[in-house]
Amino acid sequence: MNISARNMLSGKVTAITPGAVNSEVKMALPGKQEIVAVITNESVDYLGLKVGSEAYAIIKAPLVVLAKGKPDMKFSTRNMLEGKVKQVDLGTVNAEVSLELSGGVMLHAVITKSSVQGMELKAGDTATALFKASTVILAVRT
């Protein structure tokens, strides 16, 4: 499957909590981190999701917010994944930051160059990726 989103993380569905319109789907990643997605109940049925199903979480890189280290604040984002910065590619306005999560999973964020400079973010630093559950798209192989 070829897609334009930089992040396609594979995992296993660990929980599905249905609501009136949407369901919360929890997915375990290698390395014992978890992604939470909020998708419609219709999408859960269409994808055939069940606890134990293999699935992919797709997150566009510009929707990932980075914090250097481990934040000492609480956030409303359901997803907070810690990792080590592997690479920072600076552009004129933006930068792409590659974050290696536990289990060797790579997550990419596109943030402003000034944010990278303001945080003094560089390869080897610990960082936390934050993104909302509603921005996660789930997919399964057919």
C-alpha cells in the first residue's frame, strides 16, 4: 500500500469501546506503546475490527506535535508517544523530525524550523509526540 502520509504504524487492536456514533479503538504497537483512534462505528464494521485484529494507524506528519523530553503537563491529546530523535532535516520554513519509538517504530513530525531551534532539538534527544485520537486513520489489509 503506497500512501502520502509519512506515518503508517502497524499494531494489534487491544480494545474497542463503541459509542452512539464513534468508537474508541486502542492499538498496541511494538515496544508496548499504544495508539488511540476515534473512528465511526460504521468504519469499525467496514474494516472488520475486533480485539486481536492487525491494523495500521496512519497519521500525517504535520498533525504530530513534538515536545522535548517528557512533558510535565497534562494534555487533552489521547496519544503521547515517547522516543529518541534519530534525525532532524531542516528546511527553509519547516523541519522533518524522525522519532524512534520503543520497539524500533519510526514516527515522523513536520514542525516549524523555529520550533526545532527554540527547543534546541537534535539527534539523540528524547522527545514526546502528541496527536489527537480523531486525527488517526485506521486501515487493514484486504
